[in-house]
Amino acid sequence: MNEETPLIQPQMVIKQVVETWPATVRVFARHGLGCVTCAVASYDTVEHGAERHKVAVAPLLADLNLVLRQPELFPDLKTGGLAAAGAGAEADDSTTANIKNIVAIVSGKGGVGKSYVTSTLAIGLNRMGFRVGILDADITGPSIPRTFGITAKPAQAEGGKIIPVISAQGIKVMSSLFFVPSEDEAIIWRGPLISKMIKDFYNSTLWGELDFLLVDLPPGTSDAPLTVLQSLPTNGIVLVSSPQKLATSIVKKAIRLAEKMHTPIVGVAENMSYLVLPDSGKRLALFGPSRAAELAEAAHAPVLGCLPLDPRAAEMVDAGKLEDYSSIELDALAGEFLMAARQRLRRATLAITVS
């Protein structure tokens, strides 16, 4: 780019920017605008798109103009399929070939917080430098997009492939919530259709390169979990429970499922383990004493973490800003998971060393 080349300005339309300079799609994705090829981008400006996704405009514009001068500075920012929408770019038809590890988040019991554990684990791994995706396999009760504040829809690439939506901090997400008119719309499907959608999400999504694809499963041990464990090359399972004795006993059914499917259990995460009283700092076990160790012993797997009930986390989930949440427990969950994963994941491929 020389001095006569026009710089990218905030009032320019995103679609026109991407079509004129295909390399910019990598910058948009890095800043959390991974949906730059969707219909909205046909008329959305750079400034308005950034504001809608709560992205700072100035750093985005700086990187957009920098990639025009020095595209070699952004070689690792290409996300699966996004660049295919740019003029002159070669289509990336890689869907699942570059996914290194697939981990299912499982519980026989509903209401224990599988989606929360999936989300916090994804955020923790992402902060450590891993490339992470989430397949929201809870087809009739999806919640991952809301947790991450994602309102965009996936774009469609050539050949009918789907481009996943990318969260503000770079986590790739695919969910049935993207394909209904509103969050209140009910998906009233029988098991075979649910199973087909899960397989389609896996096989037809341009996931690109991922270190971890986390699969957020609905409760139970029937259609959806069986589909994931039988049809996807799942490396391992994370069990999620809460301290109640009833929850623990039901979650043990998921242990039997893992055994029958010959899928290793990476570890156990106990959610809603305690509440820290703000005035005294004392821990209050609202749902009784922790049973994480008991469950871990039954699963022959380690305890990955005991997550507290944290009103700040609840507020951020409701606001769609969980990626802005930080806690010692969140970081510890990701760290313990990585240590256990290296020992227990089947066919594990972990390229990043964690000290």
C-alpha cells in the first residue's frame, strides 16, 4: 500500500472493505467480528459493526490499515472459511480435519450448569492461547449464544458449508439458537432430527484449526449424548455435577454411559459448590457438602474444580458478557483440565506447553 491508496475509514461498509481487501477478514475475526460475511455486513459500516459487537473502533481500524501494508503480520488470524468470502480468496473447505481434540461436557442431571462449565472452560482455554470452539448440542434448550452475547447469525460459504459465529474474544460457536426467529421459539423435534442436526453442525461447519472443540450436551443418556459419543471422534468427557446427593446419584449414570462407550472421563467439575458471603468471606455450602471427591472416585478421574455460586458471573451471563468475567476458580478449572487432559484424553493432541 502506498500513500495514494485510500485508508479504511469508519464509515466504510464492511462488505465492501472485505471484497476490496480480502486480508481484512482476518482482522475482523481477531477483533470479534467473525460474521463479516453475513447479510448484516452488506450495509453495516465498520464503525457501527464494531459498536454492535462492543468492539473498540480505533484499534480495529488501526489493524485493518496495518494488514494492508503488512499482511504477513496476521498469518495466524485466518479462521476457517471466512476468507473464502473475500474476493480472490481460495475457499477453505476444512470442516473437521483440523480439530485436534473433542471433549463432551456431560451430566445425567439437568440444571447443574453444563453450559456454564462449558463456557468457563472455553474462556479459560482461550485465554491460555488455545483455539477453542463450542458445539451447542442442546438443540431444544440452547444457551451458549446468550452467554456470549452473540446476536449475529452464521454465514453460508460455498458448497453449503456453515461459517461459525465468533465471540468477542475469538471462540467459535455453533448453536440451534442461530436458526430460530427468536430465543422464545420452541424446537419441537423427535430424537432422530436432533441427532441429525448435531451431526450436521459438526460435519458442515467450517471449524478451521481448533485445539479443542467442546460439545455442550443436554441432560440424560439418550439420543444427543449417544450421537456425540458414537458419531463424533470424541476424545474424552468432562462430568458436571452439583453438591446435592440426588444430582450426584443421577450423574453417576453418565459414568456408566462413558464406560459403555469406552470414552475416557477427563475429570469432574462440581458447580454451585458454595457461596462466598460478601461481608465475612465465609464459604456457605448452600446445597450441602461437596460430593466432588465421591463422584471423582466413582469415575476414576480427578476433580477439575469446585465452582462457586458467584452473583457477578450470573450478571455477566445475563448480560452476555461472560468473557469479561475472571476468577481464580475459572483459571484453575482450565489449568486442571489441561493437566488431566494430557494424561487421560484419548488420542490427545496438545501443542501448547503450560507451565
